[in-house]
Amino acid sequence: IFMQLNICLYVIRGWKQWEQETLSHDYEFTNDPSRFRLTHETSFVRAHTSFWTRIPLFFYIGCFFRQFFRSVSRSDYLTLRNGFIAVHLAPGSKFNFQQYIKRSLEDDYKTVVGISPLLWASFVVFLLINVDGWKALFWASLIPLI
């Protein structure tokens, strides 16, 4: 689990460059939503409407292998960022989406993998009373029944 978190954080650090691009004036001009009349003109749609994505079997196989390499492309990241900002923030506001994703993943990781102090304390007590001949594991298995 720790290796997966490290890989995830490594990938997220790569998004920092894409986030820095969004601060330039060139980005604001080239990605202005009013410039696109049709959705198929965006790089996100062009990247996801190939021959391989139209056949479900190929699509699922491609998604399976993509999770091991670069699962989020630049166009995916920028589309997610623009959609999040459009829904949750005022248009044109400066927002560091990469930091937001990093913080939310760390919080989720702590919630899912975090160990409560009560669990740690019970483990330490179990280690202290685990003396040969006391059959501590047998008595500890009866605690949930009680």
C-alpha cells in the first residue's frame, strides 16, 4: 500500500508542470471555452474518440494496461481541472488543482489506512500479555463474543 501511495504521489508531482502552464496568458487564450464551438475540437475529445475506444473489449483492455503506466494524460488533467473550476469556483479564479488533489488523496489515505489509537493500544496490550502457556490468542478471540 505504501508503494502505491509513493507511486501516486510521484505521478501527482508530475502534474505540477501542467499546473504551472495554467498560470500563463497563452494558456488562458488557447483554452478559452468561447473559442470552441464544437466539443470535438478539444484535445480531450480527440484523444478519447479513436477506433480503439469505440470497441468495448479493446477499451477495457486499454484501460487495464493504462493504469500501470500513464493513466492521466495532460488533456485529461486539464479537462478535470477546468471542469472542477467551472463547477466549484468563479470563472478565471487562480486555483492550484494539483495541490487540492494531493491534499484530498492524503486525507483519503489517512481515513482508509489509518489505525486508531484504540487498535494500537489493544495490540500493545496483547503483545505484553502474550506469554507462553497463557493462551492469550484464545482469550482474545472470546472478547468479541462478550
